[in-house]
Amino acid sequence: MALAASVLSTSFISGVFGMAGGMILMSCLLSMMPLVPAMALHGITQIASNGARALLWRQQVCWPVVARYAAGALVALAAMALAPAMPGKPVAIIFLVLSSLLGLGLPTRWAPDVMDNRQAVACGTLCTGLQLICGVSGPMLDLFFVRADLATREVVATKAAINTGGHFIKLVYFGHLLVAGGGAISPVAILLAIAAALLGTQLSRILLEAIDNASFRQWSRRLIAAIAATSLTQGVTLQFWN
């Protein structure tokens, strides 16, 4: 029941704001199971949630942004394949949240914007690298979208399409580690997580259709700051007390 409640609530949050739910869910899963199974189950759940959301709002997806992001993702995959070592999870989390908090305070003329061609590619590179290092890249992705010249539904739909591909890459990576390590995830847990993710996505549609663009951007910024601050505390604790 704890798993279903976690997936349902975080899928609802992501369905409304296109953000935050995945990072909250990751924390919940890590408290319930070891790292590699948590990463794999998180990937499965997020593919279901984001895939359903992208399908639901498919007419609102900004496909040029998705294509440029995908190009950056390929750069990250090539770099990760050649890299002899990767930073630890605590370092990655700290880098992720500090970048997000810093970005919220940047003047508009300096803020990253996914609508810029080169910045969209950079977003794909950074976010894919973070996905493979610490399993989540939400705050970094949010940072590139928070000032984008897109309507509320376009933001949610485009991020859903991007995240579906990103989590698929992560699932392949951590699924391989899971099989190699002889681990397993209960089929019941997988089915329960997928069902809860799909239900949360459908329920979120009601609120998303009612929220206006100004409120969406205001609450998005608040969510980024709150979650980033919480995650920074978690990263510092992992780095210095474990």
C-alpha cells in the first residue's frame, strides 16, 4: 500500500506541474528497497506515468525541443561510455540541486531556456548524464523549462515526452545491473506501480485543465526551490555522515 500511495501521489503532482513527482518518488523507493531495484522500478513507473501523460497531451508536445534534447542525450551516452569513472550519488545530488537553486535566482537574460536550440541540446546532455549518475534529473530539466515561452499544457506534454525517453535509457542501464547482480523486482510491485501511475496521471488532468499559466509558473518555481533544498540536505548528509 505504501508503494501504491507513493506512486499515485507523485504521479498526480507530476501530472499537474510536469515536475517534482519523480524526485519525491525516488526518495520514497530508496527508503523501501536497495539502490538498483529502486532505480529500475522508478524507471518503469516513470515510463508509465510520463508515457501516458505524453499520449494524453500529444497535440501539445513541442517536438523540435524533444528532438534537440535527444541529440544532447546521445552526446551524454557517448561520454558516459568513454568515462573511466563517475562521481558518487551524493556529489551528483548536490550538483543537481545547487544548479537548480542558482538558476532560479538568475536574471531572465541569463537564465537557461530550452527554446534556444543550443541550450536544448545542452539540457539533453546534462539531464541524461544525471539520470545515469543518480537516477533523477528533474530539477535540472525544470530549470530549462521554468522560463520557456510555452503554455502550461505544452510544458507538461513536452517534458513528459522527454522524460519517457530518459527513463527508458535509465531502465535499460539499471535493468542490466539488476540482472547481472541476480536481483529481482516482484511482478506484483511492478503492476501495482504502473496502475497507480496511470491513475494518478488521469486524476491530474482535472486540475491541470483548471490552472492558469501564471499560477502554474509561480507554483513551479516554489516546488523547484522546496525540493532542491530538501535534496541538498539529503546529499550533504550522504556525503559527510555515511
